[in-house]
Amino acid sequence: MNRLPYTRPTIQRLQAGPVNPFRLGSSPSCVEIDGVPVADLAREHGSPLFVFSEKTLREKYREAHRAFSRRYPDVQFAWSYKTNYLNAICRVFHQEGSIAEVVSGFEYEKARGNGVEGAKIIFNGPHKERADLERAVNEGAMIQVDNIDELLALAALVRERPEPVPIALRVHLQTGAHAVWSKFGFNGDDGEVLQVMRRLATLPNLRLQGLHCHVGTFILDPENYRVAARQLVALAIEAEKIGAGPIRYLNLGGGFASHARLHYQYLPPEQTTPSIDRYAEAICETILSHWPAGRDLPRLYLETGRALVDDAGYLISTVVAVKKRSAPTQVQTALAAYGKAGVAAVPHGHSRHALVLDAGINLLYTTAWYQPKILPARPCLDTPEPTTVFGCLCMNIDVIREDAPLPSLTTGDQVVLHPVGAYNITQSMQFITYRPAVVMIDSERNVHVIRRRENLEYVQELEAVPGHLSANAPGPKPQFFAVA
Ligand SMILES: *Cc1c(COP(=O)(O)O)cnc(C)c1O
């Protein structure tokens, strides 16, 4: 009879979650994505590699849209471009019926390039350049005004127009979420937005038709949306009294949480992330019960971002070195710097497992807030132990996770990071290494490259070398090999 391999006993921090006694002594792994082996993906397209599941994108969209449209008669989703504006991703959502939500002239152009007509673009953002506003007006885009300067610039821009241009106002509200995002829009609690509406009522070429509030991002309590929806309805009623209405749409923005895990979040996301139904219920119920009887219900816009795309994105990466780590972790060092009691006794000399991956935090900007799951791409029998996962950048801050539970891995092993579909691509930067390819697996398991790996030519495309520094310029040559 074969004896089971010996595994070293370890003590682990209790991880709440489904208890499965049959999994003791093995680690969770991610061997394939949508039926395609991770090893094949890496062999074919290189490592690191971003992978998107088209199936998950569509499922997430449909689930969310169903949650809202089941509860409210007139719902329209707008894909938040900045959350992930790879064209293939945007087009999946547009195919599903989403219009576009953009926050700059660049994103506006991208949306137009993806075949979205102006009238189906919601134009947000605290800085819209004059030329972009002009284009948006000409193409009938849904402009959501952020500030008074923008409102006046817009009024000047449309002065000669025969028909009033419809616009919306963005407001920020106290919903209990966190610090109010008062950078954006007008204060909807202290009367500021009412003043703006009065001003607007005197501007003949602008007509208020919508109110917008994007409470914030990764909002874990749906009650915040109940508060926001109630206040937007109240403001819509006020708008009409002031003579600035009628309000034809309410836009509740995005911010619904994905299954990412915040730093220092004790419970797993499966237990902390509300279902999309709970957000939909909070918003739809509130509008339906507070909207004045007898008036046409406003259209409801949602600018869904991370909740639709985060879980669909993976990063495949390869272990390039295995280390022991003897120094205190960054968190411990930071606490020690603040003189926290007991921290001086940080286990100096106490070594722990550490790995270096071939991807760095320049690709994983969101690791500043979230801890992606890191799973080996092969089944592993030994028990996971807390492991520091370093990135490949020559920078001390390049730590992907301080404390990932991982079995012992060796150089060349692949791991899969998940969920990483929201914001990482749009916020990633080329730094030290080339940014990797991005592929999408379609519902027939075909793998499509949706962004090629960068190369030297691409990275240097916009550079110029002044003539006096060119290779055949007269004067001193580089002295690389000067010998004493
Ligand atoms: C970023 C953004 C969104 C999307 O937010 P998520 O948190 O990704 O859902 C929606 N609306 C506006 C105005 C935004 O700036």
C-alpha cells in the first residue's frame, strides 16, 4: 500500500469560509480558466498574461441587468469606460445592450470608435475640454455637469442654438458610505444644487433633464443607495418647483462591489459582497415608492463598472525565485515607525516563505486596496502557509501580497491571481518591463488576443532623440569602454 506523502504540520490563522474536512492537507488551485488549461495559455501567449472570460462578462452583465429590470420598468446600463476600456471588453457590454459612460475626451473618442453614437454616451468628469464639450453637444451626448464653471462655459457654447440643450447635474450626497466624494458635482444636501438649478432656469439654452450621483466605489452597504435614491427623487421634485425640470432620468452611478477582498477585511468576499439584487432592491424600491404618483417614472441609469468586470479578469504569472524572508514585513515596519507597542519585538531573524513573480505592482495597481487571491496553477497536496509574494520590479515596495496562503512552490510554477479585471489594465503602467498581452476566452473556448504584449518599438514610438545626440553626430562619442 502506498503511504501518503508526509506533510509538515502548520498552524494557520482561522479563515472563515465553508469548512470542507476533505480538503485538509491540500491547497485550492486554478488549473484552468473557462476550460482552457493555464499552462497552455502561458505557453502560447507568454507569462505574465491577463486573461478575461467572455462568459463571465456576459453572465455578470445579464445577472445585474435582470436584477434591475425585474424591479423597474425603464433601466439602462452604461459601461464605465475607465474601469476597463479594452475595446473587446467594451464591445461585449455594448453587444449586451450597454451604452457608454466616459470621463474624458479620450474615452469619448474610444466609445465613438466602438460604434457608440453620441446620444448613447454619458459624459461625466470634472474636466471636459471645450472642444470635447462642443463635440458632445453637437452629437447629442448626455452631458452631466460637474461644476459651475462648466455650466457657464456650456451656456456660452450653446448660446446661438435654436433648441435648448438637455443636460444633467451631478450631485454628491451624504449617504453614510465613507467620506463624501465632494470632489464631484454639487452638494445635494445643503441646497447648493438648488441654487444651481435656479441659475439654470434662467439660462434659456440649457434644459435640466437628469440628476446623477455616483456615491463612491466598492460600496459594501446597499443602504447607501437607498439614501442616494431618496435624495435624488426629492431633488427632482424640487427641480420642477424651481422651474428647472422636468427630470426625465435619475442616474445612480456605479460602485457596486465585486468579489475582491479589501486589505484588513477579515471575512471572505463571498460573505461580505452583497448580491447585485440587494443593490437593485435598494435603488428600485426607493424610486418606485417615492416618485410622485401620476408622473411618468424617470428612466434609471446605472454606470456599472467593477461589479461586471472584476471577477472576469485573471492574471497568470510565474514564480521566478523562491526565497526566505527574514526582515519584518512592510506593515510591521510601518507600525514600528509609529511606535506601536509590542511591534519592536517584530520577529527579526524569523524567516518565512517568500516568492518572486514575473509580474509587478505596475500591472496590479489595485493591490494598494485589495488582496487578490493567488492560486497555484497545478494541484498541490501540501498545506498552504503564509507566503510573501514579491513582484519582479527592482523596487522595495513591489509586494503583491504580504501574506498569501500558498503551498510550497518552485521556480517555474505558474500561479493565477484573481479577481483583477477592474482598473488594473487601465491604471497599469509600462515600467521596467513590457506590459503583457491580454487574451479573452470566448464561450466556445477560443482564445483571442485582445491586446498584444508591448515591445521596444511600441514603448519608444513617441520618443525623439535630438540631432546632437544621434549616433552619427559630430563630437565626442560615448566612452563606454574607456580604459585607464
Ligand atoms: C468610475 C465611475 C463609475 C464606475 O464605478 P465602479 O466602482 O467601477 O462601479 C461610475 N460612474 C462614474 C461617474 C465613475 O467615475
